[in-house]
Amino acid sequence: MITDNSFVEKDFPWKYKESVGSFFLPEVYKNLTNILYSDAVKDWKVYNDDGSDPAYPQGQVIMIDDEAREQATGFLRDFYDWLWTDELESKITEVTGIEYNDYSKLWHLDYPGFDQAWHNDVDAYPNMRLTTFQVYMAQDDSKKDSGVILANEIDNDDDYTQGQAQVEYKPNHAWAFTADQSTWHAVKPIDFYRPSLLMRNYT
């Protein structure tokens, strides 16, 4: 399912890692994006469409849980079955240094009008150590400037000009980080559909 790709560590404005090449094998990525950019997603159960989750108030999360796995068919079922194997966990542990043994798997489906103000992932989960591994599911490079922006301190939650670096939103591109008080990140308002795959480990 995945390539033998490497990751590079970056330390500005805080430590995170980015994939050097494609994360998924080309055929796997093609199959996934064919599904994600089809009407099939309209039938997927939204996890938080009532705004009850402070981390995802806009209701853009599709949990990949046992129920979703059982309902999936074709390639999507094969992919969901693979998510429950050791291959992905081993790769994420290799990249992050964190043993992924208590984590959630989800699709992050951002629609036109979506944005995410500055947050550090610590305030929303104050009693946990949160590590995030995300794979962008872009169709091409045309929206790469919509990737997450990063800063080590902020003065205004809604001022996106405070960004000091960016992880570009481009096809099959993965990145990862473990949250602390300085890991501020945000997504500027978008005017297009922007899916990604997210794995979050809680310790």
C-alpha cells in the first residue's frame, strides 16, 4: 500500500517531518482519490456535524472505525482492512518515534468556506500527548498554497499573516508532528474541496 519513502525533519518554526516522495503507491493513491472525489463520500457518516467537537467545529470528520470498515466495499474495504494491519503503524512509529497503539483514523474532508484558526492541539487535549500523521489527498499541485501554516507563537487566533512556514497541500504528501505549547498551526479559508487522511495517537 505504501512506498519505501523517507522523511526529512524540519525544525522551523518547530519540529515536524515531511515525506520526501509519495507516501502511497501510485495505484493505491489513484484508487483512493477516485473514491474521495466521487459522490460516494456523500453517504459517509460525519462524526461531528453538530459542532460538539471543539477541535473540529465545522463537522468535516469521517471516522474510519469498525462500522465504516464493515460497510465499505471493493477497494475501500481492502484499504480499511489494511489500516488494521501493522504496516501503517510501523511506518508511523518509524517516522514519529511514537508507538501508535491508541489512535484514531479519519478522513478530513474540508469543503469551500472551511478554515481553521490558530491552535496548538494542546489546549483542545490538555491531558494527552497528541501526535498527528496526515496525508494530503490533492489531485494536483494547483492548491499547494492551501497547506497548513505554522508558527511558534501567535497574538491573534484569526491573523493568518503570523505564519512562518507552510506544509504544501500537494498530492500524496505526508507530514507529522507531536503537539506542544508552541506547535501553532492553522488553515487559511479555502474555496475548494480539500480531503486528507489523518491518524492521531493519544498517550
